Amino acid sequence: MGKSYEERMSEKYNFLKHKDESDFTNEEVDNTTPDNSNIKEIEDQKSEINEESLIVPLDAWNTVLNQLGNLHEASQLMAEARERAAKAEVEAEFLREKLKSTREELEKAKKKKRFLFF
């Protein structure tokens, strides 16, 4: 069976990784230990981040914004299509009524003609 949405997004944008999936080897981790100034900066950044916020990769965010734009455009197109459909329905109803009244007038005219010539 296929992968879940979360797994596909995790693979595509490299987020939601599990702890056992690490891009670093033990040597790289040892070489990249932050000094005290970096620790202070990281703590400042953590204090600025709201608990309700979520860090999202830039590519994923841009994709979401593009999809949102597409949805907005699609909703505008649907509204225009609904408007055209409603206009067409009203026009069709008007033409049906006009055709009906024209046929009635034609029938009346035929009946008058019959009575005049008989």
C-alpha cells in the first residue's frame, strides 16, 4: 500500500524525520558542537518562537502559498461560471415564456382566420 501523506511530505521536504534517521555521523556531530555564544543565540531564538508556531521549510511554504493562490483563482473562476449559468437559466426561462406566448398568439390568429373565411 502507498505511503501516508505525512511520510511523502517528510521525504519531499525533509521534515518530520524520526530520531533514528540522522543526516550526521558521530564525527560530524562532534565537529559541529556550538560554543557558548551560539548556545545563547539558539536559546534567544527558542524564546522568540511561540509554542503554537511550527517551523516549516521554505520550499513547503512556497508550495502551500502557490496552492492557496491556485485555490483563490479557481474559486473566482467558479463564481464567474455560476454567474454565467444563472444568467443563462434566466434567459432560457424568459425565451421559453416568450415562445409560449408567441405560439398562443399564433393559435389565436389561426382561429380568427378560420372564422373569417368559413
